[in-house]
Amino acid sequence: MRVLVLALALVAFGPPSLESFGEAGAQDKPPRVLDLLEESGHQYEKAGNGFAVKFNGNNLKDIRIIVIQAGEVIVLGSVLVPGTEVADAAGLQAALLRANDDYDYVKTTLDNDGDYAIRMDLIAPGLTGKQLAAQLVQIATAADLLKPVVDKFRKK
């Protein structure tokens, strides 16, 4: 009996289309970083595969935060100091490891180019422009506050 009802439903209404699955999936897509930046209220510019948001700090005049989306993850990052400008790498690494405990959600890293940087990974689904704005301020503040720490280990 169930098979007959199913067969009649398929004849009457047709098989489900892939388009209907696509429409449902489209609602679950993460927000685009460009839309979130617009909502955030911050000025931004295109930078490589992503965008750059600039801030002015107390210790660091120009703070540039790079914003890149990789699927459902939005990565915020900023270079603290090029690796070639560091005199005491071990000392800086230890200081940045200690700083990892001071700044929530912000990670200190050594990037592929050997530069010392900070980054923050955000989950895009559910993220709002207002939340992105707050996280941009948080990572910019961390970059600003880490400048005196980084300067202690720069080449003279």
C-alpha cells in the first residue's frame, strides 16, 4: 500500500528536483565577507584575495587588518613584524606565547614568510556585521598593545 501511495505521489507531483535542494541549501550558505564588512561600518579596501581594514592606534600609527573568507571561516590577520627585523627570535616567540593568554580569541603566529603575526578565526554562519566590527577592533587593539612588546626584540 505504501509503495502505491508513493508511486501515485510521484506521478501526481513528480520527483523532487535538485533545484529545490539547492534553494534550501542556499539559505544555509555563510554570509559573504563583503556583506559583513558593509554591515560593520568600517572603511575597507580590496587587498589581494581579501580586504584590508585600517585603524589608528596609540602605539602603532597604522594598523592594517587583513580579512579573508575561506568557506565558512573568516580569517582576520595582521603582521606585527617581518621576521627579518627580529634580533631575538626566541625572546619574541616566548613573549608572544605569553600574549596568547592575554587576548581572547587572538592567536599569535609565525606565518609562511617567517613574519610574526596575529590572527583570529571566525565562523561565518551566524556572524553579523556588528560582531565582525567588534572582532576587528579587538584584533586591532591587540596589534596596537603588542607593538611595545615586539619593539623590545627588533634589530637596532
